[in-house]
Amino acid sequence: MSIKNFMSTEVITVSPQTPIFDAVDLMKQHQIHRLPVVEGGKLVGLITEGVIQGAMPSKATSLSVYEVNYLLNKTNVKDIMIKQVETIGPDALLEDGIVKMRANNIGVLPVVEADKVIGIITNNDIFDAFLKITGYYAGGTRVTLAIEKDDRGILANITKVLAQEGFSILTIVVNRESDKTIVEIQVESKEPKQVESSLTAAGYQVVSSVLTNQ
């Protein structure tokens, strides 16, 4: 799965000359928390709620509300925006985006191609991608197996058992731990007990078999 499969393509942007108050209004209007800053079609910065809050005078200031509003009215996006912005390409792996976000402790990556912003991906998009990849919204049965000896072809054997029993597989997730391999399979069935008994009869250790998104 690549970034382009999960990024948002309707990107709201601002220019460096946009007043801070206008940027705040845009965030509220579209219920978003960050805005790429674009000039001449190219990404030049990023403005976020956190950056704006950090630029506001402290509550301990002696300035009046009028004076604070006056200062903010005189402040444009270019005055406080993040100038060194981490970006990612649309064909990068989804995992590449996750690694970059974690490494830089950020929650958003503008998606850039040929110097133009064509999308944006956030930590919420990553969460949605995880739910989709694991088949959570598809419903059905989630069966978890513990495999102590991970032999070659074992996944093919497991899927063969399910196919012979008439169960359609939606997704498969494999998690290799130090002492065993955990295999989670989303099956298009609302009979978790039947799924469990089929795999148990074939000699597999079933950790759990439950309905999802019910």
C-alpha cells in the first residue's frame, strides 16, 4: 500500500501573506489542524494550530485584549510558519510515512510531486488505513492463530483449510514474535465458533475467534 492510496487529495492551503486570523478561520471552517503554505505553486511552509498558539502572547502579558488582537492582525502566516517541512511522495510506502512521522515526532506530511502539493496525509489517515487493511469495517470473524513452528507454506495450508470449509478470507496480518508467529485472519463469516473448530480440527492453535465491528 502506498501513500497515494490513503492521502487526502482535497488540500486547503494558504499563502505566506495570509493573515493569521484568516488561517484560523480556514481551520475552523474545514475542521482541520494544519495548512500547507504555498507560493508560486510550491510548498514553502506549514502552519498548524500548535504553531499559532505558541505565537500568541502569554496569559501573563500586560497587553490588553485590544493590543493582542492588534498584534495578531498584523501577523501573517510567513511570520510564524514552519519553514523546514517534512514531505513525502505519493508512491512511497505507507510504512515510509509512518517511520518519517515517528522519527520527526510529527502528525502530518504534505504529499509532494514535482514540487507541487498534491495531497496530505495525517496520523488520522494512518489510523484509517490500519482499520481498512485489517478488514475491521468489513465485519465478519477475526481468528487469531499462534504458530510455534513457522514452516514454509504454512499460510497456504491455513488458507486451504478455510477454503475447503467454504470460508472467504478478507485480510491476513502476520506478526512474527521472538517465540512464535501470530496470524490474524479476517473471514467473511458470522460464525466464529465454526471458523475456530475448522482450524482446530486441522491442528492449528486458535488463540481467539471473535466477531468484529458488530
